[in-house]
Amino acid sequence: MKFHIVTFGCQMNDADSAWLELALTRRGWEHVPEERARVFVVNTCSVREKPEHKVYSLLGRLERHCQDRDGFICVGGCVAQQVGREFWRRFPRVRLVFGPDGLASVPDSLEKLTAWPDLRISLLDFADSYLERDFSLGQEKAPPQAYVNIMQGCDNFCAYCIVPYTRGRQKSRSSSKILLECSELVRAGTREITLLGQNVNSYGLDANGDGLSFARLLEQICRIPELKRVRFTTSHPKDLAPEVIESFARFPNLCPALHLPLQSGSNRILKRMGRKYTKERYLDLIRQLRQTRPDMVLTTDLIVGFPGETDDDFSQTMDLVKEVAFDSSFSFKYSDRPGVRAASFSDKVPEEIKAFRLQLLQREQDRITAQSLRNLVGTDRKCLVEGRSLKSRTLGVTFWKGREPGGRIVNFSGPAGDLTGQLIPVTITQAKKHSVFGEVGKSYD
């Protein structure tokens, strides 16, 4: 059976799709480009409104494709959890809907669907504990960079966020299973692992925890031989423990990069959001992180136009962005998500004001990011090579794409032999808008 996966949203969805592709391939299925596929899996995101709209547009197009090829569609992820069987009424070719907790059962379900043309299946129940997938699928060669889920769901119920309703309550994964998966990936060639969770800092604090804190889990993973780099995301500021901050100094392979969502620089708005920290607490965490690792690269999430946000509230966010000088940020206009507390707030900010504030914020962030990238020019950075750069096609010479320890993209000229998965010293020669250019350093042999 020929299949194609389309993924929207976060890194957790990327990891889920990668596992599903491997699981189906091991069963003899063939992953092909969209135009050749008969079965489509659409892994969706509903954290913001725009990706959700893109899903409906895509499904309409895939419906027509499947009619011509006698195929069918599977819809998974957060939108599937939210909309459920309603997809069947609107899109006749959708035969499977599954939420995040149903992913482990998808391969078996797809084989049933191919055997029974009139069957439809829904996998929408929330589980009480983390449902393990078969991650030991016999990978002979793993990619140089891999994601590993350490938990599912969230218990924070921020006023704007739909995640607890679409991914369920927090369920920590067994630490022994996590460590085994990480070790297997390294054995198969992975050199960088990113640990994933809605709030990794609260790992182990739910009823499914096995007594290991996130700081201790991080320590054990960092000690895996031949694992050159470790990252983790996402961190909630209210749960960032001193032991985790200290880990950045203790373990050289823990990359000096942290995504720490701020959302707003106004204490009044933070309280309304239900974030459970103040801007003073946030700034204290930034100070501790930079004392521990002066080369720390900090990124964040920001929401503009949250209900009740005044010009003064927004100005406080702008001031804090300038003070911290985030290397980059993901910033969005607030949009109502179904069922969340903020959807019932009456004091919505007009769309034109949200758009204007977002423009100001992103313009300032572009300025800060440009300066941060210019600061790299003339420095030597170790880059983990992900593969050939698309720049090779446009520039007509061999270019490679890698990431330096801070996570920033580096395109560099180098030898034609395959460098994928290697750590290469690169001298940065030029800064672009969102990346830098360089050349192989003199210490490379």
C-alpha cells in the first residue's frame, strides 16, 4: 500500500509522524509523494486557528485525489481529537480519525481498513497512562538528529490553550523506556536527541511518574556514550528547577539553548492567562541561565492581543523582549480556541490592533535576531550536519546545512563527500535574515 503523511504543528507531531512512517514501512507499506499515494495520513494541530483552517482546505483537495485513485484519508492529532467523527460527515473519504493517544493503534487500524473497504475506525479515547509504541523497529541507521517523547498532555490549563483538551492530562513515560529508546537511537547513528513534552520540566510529577525527576532523567541521558548533543522542549517557566539550570554547566553535550515561553511581559496579563509566574520571576530565571552558561541562546513564544491587553500591557511586553534580547521568537495574534477559558472573555482586542501590535513586535524581534546573527560572524562553531543545503542548487557549489550548539542554521561550503551526521568546525563568514553562512574551519581534517 502506498501512503503519504502530511504533518502540521509542533515537534511532537513531527516525532509522531516519523514513528508512524517507520512503523508502516516495516510492515511493507511504501511512503511515496502525494501524487502517487492511495492512503493519506494528515497529522493536525489546533493550537492556533490558521493551521486548523489549512487542514480543511487540504482535506478537500485530498478527497478529490482519493476519488480518482480509490484511496482514503486518516486524520490524526489535535484537530482530530477535537472534531472526531464529524469528519466522516463532511469528508466521505476519511475512514480513520485518531487522537494523540490513539497513535500506537494506527498501523493495525490501517491494515484493517485496507482489508474491509466499508469499515470506519475512531481512536479518540484518552488513556490513563502513556501508551508505549514499538520504538524498537529494527532501525539499522537512524538520522543524525532525532526526537524522543518523554510525556504526553498537560495539566496547566492556561486560559488560552487547547492542549489539555486535545492531548489530555499529563502522563509521564517510563524513564527506562525513554533511556532504552535514546540508547537504541545512538547505537543506530543518532548524535543529537531532543526530548519532547508539553512541559518537560514537570516530567515525573504526575501519577504516572516512576520517581525520576526531569533533572535526573536529563543527567542519565547526557551520560549515554557517543551522544554528542542533547536538547529539550518545551519548558514552562513556573517549573524550571535549579537542578535543570545547573545541568547546562555540568554536561558539555547539553546544548546552551532553551525555549522558554514568555507569552506576555505584563504581570496583569500573565495572571489572566493563568501562567503562574511574574515577569520578575521570569527575568530571574534568565539571569540564572546566563550566569550558568554565558553563551545561552534563548527563544520564546509570545501572544499579542490577549483579551484585555492594553497599550501599556503591550509596551511592557516590548520592553521585556528588548531587555532579554531573545535570539528568536514565535509570536502570534491571540485567537479563540473552542472550550478554553479565554474564549468567554468579553473584552476582546480588535483585530486591527492585534495586527498592528504583532507587526511592531516582529519588527523589533527581526532587529534583535539580525544583531545576534551578525555577532556570530568571525567565530568558529561546531555544526552537526543535517544534509546537503538547498543553497547547493541555487549557488551551483556544494553547500551543507547544519546547526551550531545554539540551534541556529548554518549553511557552509565544503567537500562533496557525505558529511551528514558529522560534527564539523565551521568559520562563520556572513549573516543572513534567519541563518548564517560559513566555510569549513581550518581545524577540519
